[in-house]
Amino acid sequence: MSASHLLIINPRSANGSTGRKWPKMEAYLRTLLPAFDAVLTNAPGDATRIAAGARGQYEVVVAVGGDGTTNEVVNGLVDGDERSGPGIALGVLPGGTGSDFLRGLGIPRSLDGAAAVLARGKQRLIDVGRARFLGPDGAQATRYFINAAEVGMGAVVCRALDRSPRRFGGAFAFLWAIMVTMIKYRDCPVSLSVDGAAAETVVLNNAWIANGAYSGAGIRSAPRARMDDGLLDVVRLEHAGLLRRIRGLFKVRSGAFVDLPHVDYRVVHRLEVTAETAVPVETDGDPVGSVPASFDLLPARLSVIS
């Protein structure tokens, strides 16, 4: 019997535990899922290349790893015309630090729960975000995202996360990275243009450009966001004193921080960001480059098993 599913496994996710557990996971999944092929990645970018090759070959491509692995798979499924392959759907099995994409879809973050959802095979269409920015080599680059992008301090937090202690879980690792970055990061003047309107200049700490409601291992960074409404939720944190920002941390996980006076929340179709300095950009937790950058949405563009 030919396989209908392709599982793309990042063995380095969850601090390497996905690779160590994979033989046992595979045996369990073969008792539950339709026939599948499985490929382990070896380096960054492998999941994108493998997913691109799966278009037209499989019905479902499953990312086994964290949000970064899922992002790579999405960038392989959404091709140059911004359309996923014919009849192909994305599935996700948890194996990373954040699993915020799963949170946003309401999929359990346990292997048993997520595998049961995948086995049922119910599909829904979601939007896909598109970011254009300057890559590390200074050339224009494009990357798709399904959960959130950030401009500002959040992109530096993603870099710091690689050095965060993981023994106490993903939420603690993100909190540690935020605290370390908050002390060192300097807010920058940026100009933001929403849906083609005149640009507004602010001293920016961070901006989430969100398709999903969660980031940072459970932070409700865009609590009103929906993945199928055809809109991006832009949550902008302007410059504030260190004490006010520390107090705001206590409201971040619940999403109540969006009501603070230095926070601006709006829904948009397109956001353009420019600055005189190289303000960093990240997509789905992966630092990718810097401004100038633009963000828009490809509505109802990808089928997801949820």
C-alpha cells in the first residue's frame, strides 16, 4: 500500500529528545495513523526542501517538531504562486519548546492527543502570513508564516532562547530569554504604514504581526487573533520605562497587557515597517533578517488537520 502521509521529523527539536524518542514514537504512530513514510532532517532548510518535494505525492505532510519545524514545512508546501500543492494538507505532531501553533488551533500538545487529531483527519482552511524583509546577506527575501512574525525585541528574544535553560520547560525558557533581552535591548524609532496609509513614526520596543493568538510558549500576544479571518493582528509595544515593562510581564501570559497605555492593537491587511537602523525580524520563532519589511496575508490558503 502506498503511503498517504509523509512525516518530516526534526530530531534536534525539544533539545534533541525528539530524535531520541523517535523509534518508540514511530512504532506507536504506525498503530494509529494511515500508512506513512518518514524522513529525518539533518540541517536547517531540509524540512522545506522535503515538503516541497512532497507536493502531488502525498495527501498529508506532517511536521514532527516545534514551531520552527512547522514553519519550514509550510514554506515548502506554499510554492512560488503562494498556493499549496493539490489536495495536500498540513499536520503537526508536537516536539518543540513552544508549540504555539497547536495552541492557536486548539490541538492537544501531548503526542497522544495530537496523534488522535491527526488520525481523525478533519481539515480546515487557514490563512498564511507572508513577510518580505532584508535577509542576513542584505538581499530581499520572502518567508511565509502561520503563527506570528515580530519586529524588534522579540526577534532578539528568539536568538537568546537558544541559550535559555530548558530543564524547567518552554515557558520558563522564554521568560528567561525575555528578561535577559529586556535589560540589554534598546528601543528604536521605526515608521509603520498600515494598509497603505501615511506612515507613523514611533519608538518601538516590539510588534507582533499575528495570525495566531499565542507565542512564546503560551503567551497570549494577540488574544483576538484568528487564523481564518483574513486579517493580521498587529500588537505594538511602544517605548516604556523598565519598571513599567517589568510590571507588564505579569499581564503578558493572560493577554491583559494589550490594554496597557503603551500598547496599540489593531487588525490590518498589510503592514510596512522601515527604520534607519537594522531592526530585527523573526517569523514563527526564527530570526530571519531585518527591516525594511512588509507583512500581508494569503487568505484561506492552507489546509490543516485540526
